[in-house]
Amino acid sequence: MADLSPLEVARRSPQAVAAQDQGAWIALFTADAEVHDPVSSPGHAHPALRAFWATFIAGNAIRFEVHQDLESVDHAVRDVTIHTGFPSGAVLQVPAHLRYEVVQGRIRRLHAHWELGPMIVQVTLAGPRAWWASTLTFLRMARYMGLVGTVAYLRGLHTVGERGRRALRAWAGEHGLALEKVLAAGRHVTASVIGGGVLFATYERGGLSEVTRYP
């Protein structure tokens, strides 16, 4: 796969997920890979990818609705809405910005920027089928990630929230950019640029740092 572009490699991930092909999905990652999904939760190193699959992917119908695909020399960025259908019949839709670091045709880092809090609210409002799906996912988390891992994952509920979103909107305004789909996950804030592009930023000490735009 070394001759594939970062975006071509990134696109193979949801293809393997849609096919429920765990082996093909894990083969996309380097031996020192980390998956941060969402970025506000602890990363999953390569040895933990099978547990990640069993917890969040196995048995679910997952589809990407792609709004933008971008890439640089060693990164691919995808602006998507993730549609997840559960065996109970519930379907959740999660807006996300995905950033893949690709080295020699394999994924070394996957950072999935999406908001855990609004997803939980969506589950709460969706009714019994979604409640049952959420319960099963939580039980899987307890089984495959353990109590410590489950608690650490739920720390993703703590984000810079509206403070971070306001700061990124202000920065964009100063640079003549209009934004949509502004997301806060942990101390990270991302946004889709109207007209094309995605911003990634870190919010700390009351301000933004490391603002990066793709392309």
C-alpha cells in the first residue's frame, strides 16, 4: 500500500468497516499506531485495536456521508457525518472531522473529532431502540476496555465547549473565513470552512494555539 496516497489509504478504513472485515481494517495501521476516537478520550494503541473494533464497530452498519476530502503529503482529512445503524434498529448521526497521519501507506495516527455530549443527548431523545443500543455498547466497553478504560473514555464529556467554538469563530473572522460545523472535543476545536477547507485548533489558557488549515 506504500504507493497509495494518504486519502486513498484513509478511504479504505470505512470500506473495511462497512464490510465488517476486522483483519483488513487492522492491517491499515502501523505497528505503533494510535486511534483517538474521539480525540477527547485516551488513545487506543495497536494492541488494543481488536478491543476497539469489538466495542464500537462489530455488528454495526457504519456509513460515512462525505462533505469534503482533503490531503497533504502525509495527512488525509475527511469532513463527514457518520451514520451508525445498530442491530436494535436505532440509527445515530454524528458530525465529525477525521484527520489521518499516513506513513508508507499505513495509518499511524487517527484523530476523530466529534462531540460525545451531543451524541449522548441524541441517544436519550431517540427512544427505546437507541437506549438498548447504548446499553449494549456500554456493556461492551466494560467487557473489552475495563472499568478504568470506560471511565477514561467518558472523560470525553469534558470539553472547552462554547468557549473554544467562539474563539475559533473569532479567529476565522479575523482571517476572512466563514465557518460551519464547529466542533469542540476535549481541548480541541475544529470547523468546516465555507467554500472549502477544515480548521484544527487547540484551546488552552483562554486562547487558541496551533491553528492548522487543510488544504
